[in-house]
Amino acid sequence: MLYQLYEAQRSLMEPFSDFALAASKMLSNPSAPFAQHPLAQRVSAAYDLVYRLGKDYEKPAFGLTTIDVGGVNVAIHERVEVDKPFCELRRFKRFTDDPATLTALKGQPAVLVVAPLSGHYATLLRDTVKTLLKDHKVYITDWKNARLVPLSQGEFHLDDYVGYVEDFIRHLQGIYGNCHVISVCQPTVPVLAAVSLMATRGEKTPLTMTMMGGPIDARKSPTAVNNLAANKSFEWFENNVIYRVPQGFPGEGRRVYPGFMQHTGFVAMNPDRHAQSHYDYFRNLIQGDDASTEAHRKFYDEYNAVLDMDADYYLETIRTVFQDYALVNGTWEVRNAQGRSELVRPQDIKTTALLTVEGELDDISGSGQTAAAHDLCTGVPRSRQEHLEAKGAGHYGIFSGKRWRELVYPKVKAFIQAHDKPFKPATRPAVKRTTATRRKPAHLR
């Protein structure tokens, strides 16, 4: 019933939001005789803020059309390579007429970026993708809003997520021979599971895994997010945060964890910070600070755009990652495409290099949670394992913004370049066994 009430409230607010936008534009129109009056500017700014607080935020576009590669303007064509019921594998194809640049682009490594399915769209990693495109062929998992997936497409489980990652890795391997994988936040767990299962079966695994700010071991330095998941029972989550998609959407009747509830939780973690941000936006509008107001709009256009998650996937993630700690306890079994259960064994990974990244000020994945992957991947030589703690970076700072571009990315780039060739583990030489000649006892000589 809560979902229906939310949609009713949103529909009720829509005309008021549209009116606020129209009023703001009218009062700020330079040709209006009263536009320069201080009162008109304040009222216009207030209406603009009302509009942004009440509007419906749809999925943003990546909007990546060109990048600069060594001083050459390279065109970007975004396209869907693989379309699955709950996810699209999206590629950012680069084009240039410069022969030298084209040759350099062809020789660059292929990277699969596994975006989180935890409330926001994959476009939250826009800066991640844009930066990577200068030196890599980039693909990203673009997860679909569950309320737009018809019931006829079936359910979506955590096991399916793992299977999707395996399929996407195989897709890139089929094109390039091999690839690198970067997982940000939530997918660090299913990505580690996917690579582990591939290794156990004897399949080719990615050249590198880069894991950034994820809950590999959520017991370490628990945050507010971890505590909520650990302190509430599984039944509490099932009874209090799961709702059916209302009429009017393709996924009508599907059980989901609604995006608006996730967004409310995000805001509730730092309400003072968001309130101050909106007040600063109001003041910047009055002062005519176009750069600051545009930065605010871009951030909240992304931050406020959320998606619904299939209930089975959400609940299984809560239980597996945050309550049972099944990955670190060695008890996680994943159902494969044939319906058989397979035990997740990270110790079977031997040819994939491992880099973990944590933010010093991360309040979502605490210190040590991601680095715990090193203790699990005992089959990877220590010389092929690295860890980076990004000083001064919060959760978003490790994959977006100045610290990502200047501190984290150079490390990621260097790590991928250093391990861009297949690795063969050293094998111990066979011990030559000989029959020892036992000396006879003295009394038999």
C-alpha cells in the first residue's frame, strides 16, 4: 500500500512542481520589467527550489560524446552489446580519423565495469567511465529498473547476478581473448563469486580484478548501513520494505524494494548535509552563481534518480552479505545456469591479479571490508596483490571527482598495464624419488 500512496502523492505534486518551474522562469526572465528586483529574484529562486524538491527524477543519460586522447578529439558511440531481462551490457565505442591515435586505441586493454545494483543507476559511474575511456576499451553493466521488467521475464536472484557477470566476462573474452574487471561497491561480492566459480571450473578468468569500496567482509569497521542490515531480522526486511509494483508500470505486480525507500535512507544518513546543500543552492541562485547552481543540479539529477530492485535479489543480498557473511565464512553456494549449486571458493583463483581500493572516510563500506578479499584469494601470489587507501576520500570519492582522477585512477591504470598479459603460476618441480639403501644392522654384517 505504501508504494501506491507514494505514487499518488507524486502524481498530486506533479502539477504543483510544473507550476513552480513556470513561475521561476517567468520571474527570472531578463525581459520582464520586475526581473531585477531583489524580491523577484528571491521568489524565483524559491520556486526553482520547490520544483527541484518535488519533480520526478528519471534515469539520466551518460552523455559521453567525445573525449580527449593525447590532444586528439575522439568520438564516443554508446551502444548496447548484450541485452538481458534485468541488465544491459553497454559499450562505449571510440572513433577517430587520426591513424596514430587509432592504432593506440586498438592496443588498449578491455575493461568490464560492474556498476552497483543498490538504488542508483549505472550513470552514477559516469566520471569513472569517462576517465577510463582515455586508456581502455570500456563496457559497463547498466542495470534495469525492476518496475519496468514484466513478470513474464521471471524473478531475479543474487545467483542470477553472479551468472550475468560470468556471461559478460565470457563475452569480452570472446572478443578480445581476455579482459579486466572493475567492481564498485556492492558488486565486489558477486564479482568475486563469479571469478571464483570460473576458476573452480577451470575456465579462463580475467587478467585483473579491481575492487573498490565493497562489503567483502561487512563485519570489519561496520557502518550505519551494515548495522541496519545486521540488527534487523530477515523477516523484518521482508515484511517492512518489500512492496508490489502498482498499476501503470510494465512490472505491475512484481515484488520489489522500491527506489524511493532507498533514496530516503541515503538522505537520512546525512540530512544536515543535504539541507545545507539545498540552502546553498537557493543562495547561489539569488547571487547569480551559475557554475555552482549547475554543479548542484547535475549532482542531484543523478543522486535523486533511483531504481527499484527485485525483492529476491535484495533480500538474498541482505542475508548472504550482511547477516550470514557467507562469502568469508566459506558457506556460500550459488545456483548455476543448470540449476546445480556450486560452492564459492576464492582460494581457487590463481591467474587473476587483485587490487583493492578503500576510501579513508568511506561511511558506507568501512575500513578493511574490501581489503578482506586478499585474505580470501590465497591462491593469488602476494606479488600480484595490491591495496590502496585513498586519503581524504569518502565513498563516492574513490570512483568520482578529483581524488578518483588524481589519486585512484593512476593506480588502477598502472595496475592494469602491469598485468595485461596472461599469467602462468609457477609450478613446483617434481621431486625425484629414489629407493634409499638401508644399512644393515651391525649384527647382520
